[in-house]
Amino acid sequence: MGKKVFVGVDGCRAGWFSVFLEGENESDCSWKVEIFPEFSCLVDFLKNNYEQANPLILIDIPIGLKTGGGGERLSDLGARSILKARKSSIFPVPCREAIYAKTYKEACEVNERLTGKRISKQAWNIVPKIQDVDGFLIENENFREKVREVGPEICFQAFAGFPMKYPKKKDEGFLERKGVLGKVCPFADELVEFALSKYRRKDLLKDDILDALSAALTAQMGGIYGFTYVPKEHEIDSKGLKIQMVYCECEKVRSREKQSEL
């Protein structure tokens, strides 16, 4: 294999917004941004443009679904305990049976019958994207270790060392998170401005760009310095998919950088 390629992916109105980082450090890192209508199109892009590269894809979408009656995913419970003030960004994921319901009403009924809880409109709105990634990973077992789940708010908190103060949809929240990424990525502003000029807001929102970039940088740093896993011991769903989020602690990054200087 040649260079590694680190990919951060976030759902957007037009599909999947993706940030590609090729290279493991600032001096030789190149980047690209693209939007894909389906996850399989992203994988095709990787094969066509990074044929000799070894990909690691971090995506902000639930991977691994509980079956009815199994309670919440441990990764979601763990993520909320890490985020505290921003824990509302981690919403309960519907069970597998509800994800494949035909309507919101049916999904609510199925989820309530099997878990005791209905599902939120927010969760239902991303069901097609959950299905997209779920179906791909079920059919493509060789990609299961290359595609991992990430929570952008955990990434921002890990980079900054503290929770974000403002909601990400507000201008203050956008500037706050962009500033955090700028401290760990020298081309963050350039990439964000390029994506804003390339795509219309009806297809891509400002916070989608930051979430995808935070995931790509987490993939890059975690690929070098190692990941922290939530939970530490993963669950496995009924289809064989891991239920576990990943992030990279900045203390770990700084500690290893200091060791390399000795």
C-alpha cells in the first residue's frame, strides 16, 4: 500500500459530504472535498482516486443497530457521559426493526413495542442514511474495519480540551468550532472557504463541513497516535457490525509529540 487516506464524512442535504486527507502530517498532507449521493459512490471515488492508498473512514452516522428489547447502544450512553453539556447531540438510535419500517408512524409503533420508546423526528429524518451505510457494511464485510462511527462533538471537545460553548447551528458555534479546528489543522480555513464556495447551502450547510473535517482530522490523528474507544469493549449487532465510536485524545497526541522530541 502507498500513502494512507483519512476520510471524514457527514450527512448533508445532498447526500454525504466528505473530506479526504492524504498523508500523515502537515508537510505532505493534501486534501479534497466531495459530495456523494450514496455511500457506495464514496467508496467508488476512493477506488478510482486513491487506488494504492489504505483508507480509514470516520462517519457521523450510527453503525451497528440493537435489536428490539436490547436497550440503548453502550456507545451512545458512553458518548453522552463524555459530552455532558452537549449530550443532546447524541440521540437514541432506533432498533434495527424500526430502521427498516416503511413510515414514521410504523417505525414509532415498532420501536415502542420492542423497546418501550417511540423515536424522534430527528432520528427518523436520518433513517435513509443509516440504511445506506448499514446495507453497504452488511454486504461488504471487507470494509467493516475501514469504516468507523464518530461523534463530531466529541472530536471538537477532544481537540479543544473542553466542551463547545455554543450550539453548532449558531454563528458563534460555527466560529468557535472553526477556531478549534484551525489550531490543529493549518489549512482548515482554506478548506472550509473552498467548500462554502463550491457547494450551495441548499446542498451543504456550514456545520456539515466542520463535522466532516473534524472526523477526517480525528481519523488522521487516531491513525498515528491511536484511538480512544466508546465503549472500550465493543458490542456486536445481529449482522456482525461493531457498535463503537472512536475519537483521539489530544493529551495523547501532545504526549507522543513530546516523547519524539526527546
